[in-house]
Amino acid sequence: MRRALTVAFTVVLAAGGCSNAPDSDTAVLAIITGNGLVRTGTLQIARTESERERGLAGRPSIPPNGGMVFLQGEPSDDGFWMRGVTVPLSIAFWDGDGRIVAIMDMQPCREEPCELYFPGRSYVGAVEMRLGWFDRHDVEVGDVVHLEYTA
């Protein structure tokens, strides 16, 4: 079933049906899982070093399907921290082929030094969602992601 979904999803992508403006500040993440296609809510995109460093810090809550996408300019193996983040999060990292290479849970950091969360693999993008979001949607390492840019 995953192969059929991957083929169908690739056809939609090739037809241009999933992308709008690559310079958009928001996107929906579409993930092909073993059980079908899952979409997040509209997510903010952190593109710059400053935006990536700030991330979701200082927000008192995150919507059930909300979160933040972190895009790297080139493959990275940098870690993530939870300094100033008040909500427990789960994070998924993907490689240049759009395959998820790691998923982990992260806890808020209340005092320095803050733990760093490393995927153990090179990645080009990551997405932070509320704790347990990936488990609840049966998202696993090896699943395929694609950004659907919003206006």
C-alpha cells in the first residue's frame, strides 16, 4: 500500500498540485505513512538562523495540529534544544529525499544547560509538533514528507 501511495503522491507532485510559493512563511506538511497520507495543520516556517534559534520558545501553547518547520540551507547534523519552550514536543527530521531519518520526544528546558537533541543522521528539514503527534498518526522513520506551501 505504501508503494501505491508513494507513486500516487509523486504523480501529484510532478503535476504541481502540492506547491505554491516556495518563499511562503507557512506550509502544511504531508506525510506518506504505512496507513495513508497524513497532513499537519498550517505550520510556520523557520528559514533563517535567527528564526531557527528562537523556534517555538515563549509560546504558552501549540494547536493540536500546529508546530514549526525548520528548513536548513544545506544538509546539517546540528542538534535542537528546548530553551524557553514551555510545551513538550516531538520532532521529526528528514533527509534530501524527503525520508524521515529520526523522530524523538523533547522536554522543555527550565534551566541551563539545556539538553541537545541530535538525530544521529544528516537532515535538511525538521518539524516540531506537540508531544506524541507522530505516534498518534503512525508516522515512522522511513515515511516520506513533502511541504505544501500556503499563501
